[in-house]
Amino acid sequence: MYPIVTITDQCRKCYSCVRSCPVKAIKVEKSYTEIIPERCIGCGNCLSNCPQHAKVIADNVTVTEALLTSGEPVIAVLGCSFPAFFHYCSPGQLSAGLRQLGFAEVHEGASGVELIADEYKSAINNTNLPLISSHCPAVVDLVERHYPQLIENMVGVVTHMVAMGRYLKHVLGDHVKVIYISSCIAGKFEVQAEQTRGAVDVLLTYRELESIFKERGIDLTALEEEPYDGREPHMGRVFSLSQGSFQAFGINPDPLDTDIVTAEGEVNVMGIIKDLAAGRISPKLVDLRFCYDGCIGGPGRNRELTEFSRRNMVISHFRREIPYRMAPHYQKDWQIDFSRTFSDKYAKLPIPKGGDVKKILQATNKFTQKDELNCRTCGYRTCREYAVAVFQGLADLEMCLPHNLQQLEEERGRLIQKYELAKRELDREYGDEFIVGSDSQTLDALDQIKQVGPTPTTVLIRGESGTGKELAARAIHRYSKRNDKPLVTVNCTTITDSLLESELFGHKKGSFTGAITEKKGLFEAADGGTIFLDEIGDITPKLQAELLRVLDLGEVRPVGGTVARRVDVRLIAATNKSLEDGVRDGWFREDLYYRLNVFSITMPPLRERVESIPQLAHHFLEKARNKLNKHIIGIEERAINAMVKYPWPGNIREMQNVIERAAVLTHDDIVKLGNLPLAFAESYADEGEDVIDLRSFKKEREPHVLRVEKKLIQRYLADAGGNVSKAAQLANIPRRTFYRLLAKHGLKGRTIRAREGEEE
């Protein structure tokens, strides 16, 4: 199992791991970032810099627990920097705690440093090549995976961790299990490496060990001290400090000597490795630690302490007398092989050509060098380096922030245009002028709409089915101060009772069969705006109670939920039933009735708006003509008279459908009585009128009618000086109707006066 794991559900693709990775071993997937094992050097930067904690260390606690209960002897080896982490207890108390966990022996990893000291001295004296120290696993992986040309410069000696593992298994036997405890994440990679496998069974971080103590309820500060086992180290205890390896190995470099170079921290190490690869420097020994401040600054360090405090803790431990017991087998001088070899693990990536990089840059709108901002938001130093990563499959185009912002701005512009177009269409479709009619009842309803619109008052719209109650609700919302917020419409008769509550108030996951996800209700969707409940008289008593709660408290409770949510919604309701009868008969709550009936508007049936029928007929004919893309210039007078006499049980909705059907059936440019349903001809015949469709009479009559109509329009325009509004007033017809007549005859208002002058 790879030591660093990505919790994909937590990753939000912030690219912090990409920015912090020194070797760009992060691949950007569709919804998360993933580590590329072949390129990773185990520095732990991605763990430290992930704000979502999506990068975590693979669980070694479970493996450790299993080893401790296996019956085999398990040895604990504490890394050199352990005093800087477990500062709150003494070394002896830590040893006692480890023994309580079940460890047979407790050793200091500093002994391993002294085991390999002679090997380092020998390597330095027997080569003329610049040597690179191999005790930092991150540096070893950096060379093997990214600078294989420097493999021959590596000191062929194992790390002090592996040295301790080999030593213990050589002395005690291979059946012994060795668990090394350290702050080094890269050490986990080394445990799995082929060249060092088997020496150490598990690398446990200090934090993982601390979690085991807490889980077992072990308070280290309350324990009696226990001695350590094995060889007692001396100078090896300062190995974790800056330049501590020189003191541990008995090397005393001159500060002015350029033959021995030391560097710590990512930036310095990367710089020296690049210089060595380029041949710009050739020191005798290069001692590198990838972590800043040496091993005491590793990714598993104790962040409660400063660098100076951690350093002081290690020095205090070096000077302290610690109880030790050294068994006879540890007093012998064993001959153990501490050498190691290195292998070329370079994962070669495809190299793009100049044209490939250019195409990727142009895909993110970078056509010139000035367009390359090099903002590093994507995690790469330059736009060209990022383009190479895209070509190699490590990155994707979505990582470029300036490109994304530009796309968002362009999309915002397109959305604004679409919004304006949609708003214009809605205004044209549902504006107050489209509640067509000049009869007194319609005008009264329009006046009431304009009065109640700007207020937050709850409105109840009454009227028969098809009288335009939804149009009235849209007009109220348009006149309200909430017209920039949504208007949500719900027809209470089209949704089953069991689902209507979920639709209105939402539901929690698992609240009923089929509720596989949490859903927001329509009241929440309309928050800040208006909700229109059509046919409210059809809702169940249970829903009536929930609706009353919304009106009283301004709260909705999702189905299956226990917490109510605040909403600010204006309610408009409509019904074709008598709610007063419902209150009397018990099927409608009286308290809800009074909450709804604050302001009531009644939409009159069409049979009571006879004087508006011709106007409505021409209005719906215009809509049908546009919808069908058919040239129709008008409706014959007999058809209009038949409509006036018809009772219209379906009201406005029926009339719209009748006109559209007639427009489909007509073969001429005039809608005739014969194109209407048979019921209209029958009602017309009942009045004693002749319903015979005389084609010859129509041909003789219509041109004269149109000619007279055109002359009248021209005369009104001439009297009004070409002003259409004034001409409509003189003709005593609505301005929109006058505009339709102008379009019908191909006339323009402002040109009429000039033409009249020419004729004179």
C-alpha cells in the first residue's frame, strides 16, 4: 500500500499540493488530485499544505497493533528527534509507555548513526567523486527518480534506521519485528524500498504512536521510568540537529572549506542537486537534509514548539543521564553489512514539441508572451511549465485561474444578455397590458392588482377555471418590490397529496421510500420572492396546518426533519371553489381562510365581459398567427358575433384554444364562422341569423371593408398629426389595437401627415 493516501471526497482541487510539491508528483484527476508514486519522494509537503486534509498517511496503527498481539517479540526504535516531540515526559517514561503497549525492548535510533559512522569515513577516503549523503530518504528518492545521473555520487551506506533494523535482526534473529518511530514520512517509502526491505517492518510516526497511547488511556507523565536497551549512543543523539551528522561521524569541517557542503530545506537541497547535475560544483561531500532545521523540522514534528525549543530538547537529552541495560549480546562487536546500492527509477515523461506547448497556451487564451501572467495559481512556476504538465497528463486546462476568470466574465455577459431577453419576453407575455379587456370588471381587477402589488400583503385570487388567475398572480409579482426575485408557481391539483408536502417544504434523506437525497422545497426556492399556490382549496387538512405555520411563523420544516428553516416568501393563492363553504362544511380550516383572505381579487368569467370579447379575439388571433407563422388578417364579423353570443364555459383558456384551432383550419386570410366549432354556428342560428357561408358574398364584401377600415385609420392619423397614441384616443380604441391595425394595412404613423400634404 502506498504510504500517502488521497481521501477523494475531501479534495477540493485547490492545487495547494501541486504548489508545494517540489517535483510535481501530483496528477490532477477529474474531481481530485492524486499522487504519482513513480515520481513522489515522500517529502510530506502535500500532507502539511492540504487545507482540506485530503492527503493522509496510510494507517500503520492497525498494523502495529496486530504485530504487538502476534506473539512475536516486537522491538521499538525511537528516532533521533523523539525528545523534540515527546517533550512533556522524560525519556524513561516514554520507554515505560512503550513497554506497556507490549514492546519487548526499546532502543534509540541514535545508535544506528554510530553504527554507520565508520562506513561514511571510509567512503569519503576512498573516492574522488563528489559524494551525496544517503541518510535522508527524500534525497535518495529525489536522485533515483529525478536525477539518476547522480546515482554514482550517492554514499553506498544505508540510513541509520535501516542500520538499526539489520543490527537487531542479525543479533536477535529474523523472527524479531522492528518498528521504527520517527517524524520522517519519507522513511515509510524506504521501509517499502526493494534495497532496504525487511530490515524494518513498520515505520510509525510520532503522532501515530501518540494516538495509540491516547486510545489505550496511557498517561506517560504518570509512569515510573524504565531503562532503554542495546548500545547507549553518545554523539549520535545530536544527529537530528543541523550539521549533527558531521559531529556524529567525527567530521570537523572548516567553515571556509568548500570541500564539505551542507544544506537543509527544500530550496537549498534542490539548488545543490541541480548544481551537481549541471557540474557547476564538485565538493568532496554534500550532506543534505530535505527538511528545514534537519530532522527536528520534519513533517511529523511537534508544531507546538519552536525550532529553538526543539533544538534545546535534543541537546538536553544529549546531556542527560538515561538508565540503560545492555544485554551481553549487545556488547559483542558484530560484523554486519551496512552497504546498499541504488537503482535508476526515473519515470520518463513525454517531451512536447514547441507546437504542442503553443496549442495548449492558445487554448487558455495566451497568444503572446504578454498574455503569460505566470501567476503560479495552478502550482507551476510559469505558464509554459504548466502547459508542459498539461501535455504530460499531470495538469488540466481548468487549473488556469486567469483563463477561468475570463471565461466566467464572458459567460456572465452571455447570461446577462439571456436574462434581459428572457425578462423582455416575460414582460411581453405576462405584463399587465396582456390582461386584455376594456370592460369595467377587468379594469377594476387591474386597479386592484396595481394597488396591492407593491405591498407584502397575502392575496387570494378567486374565479372560475380559465379566467386568468395565474396571469393576475404574475401581474401582482411584477408590480411588487420582489420582482427581481423568483416567482414559483404550484398547481396543487397536479401533484398527489403524498408528494405535495415534499414539494412545498422539502424532505430529508431517507424520510420516506425514494428519498435518496435531501431536497429543498419550493418555499425555500422562493425565499425572498413570491410563491403562487393555484387551486389551494384542494390541499389536505395536514398541508393546511403546515401552510398556516409558514404564514404565522415564516418557518418551514422539511419532511422527516426536526429543525425548522426561516423563509421570507409572499404568498398568492388562487381557487375556483367557495372557501366560505369549505369553512362551513369543515374541509377548509377557518384560521387559514382568514390568513389567506386578507386581500381578495375576483377575476370575472368571460360571459360577463361581453364587450371585451372582440378585443380578446383579435389578441388571441395575433398570438396564433405568430405561433403558426400563418398570414391571417382578421376575423369576419359573423364569427365575432357568434363569439359574443357563446356562453364560454371554459372562459379565457377555452377562447384561446378555439381561436388557435380556427386559425389552423382556415384556408383563407380571414377566420370565418365555419372555422369555429359547431356550437358557435348553432348559437348564432338560434338568434335567427343566416349562417350560410357565401363565398361570393365574402369576396365582394371583404375588400370594401378593408378599404373603409384603412381610410378610417389614415383619417385618424392625419387628424392626430401622425401621433399614434392621440389617433387611438380619437378612435376610442386601445393603442395596441391601433398598432395592430397599422401593421395590418402596412401604415406608419409619422408618414401619414406628409402623404396627406402631397395629395393636397
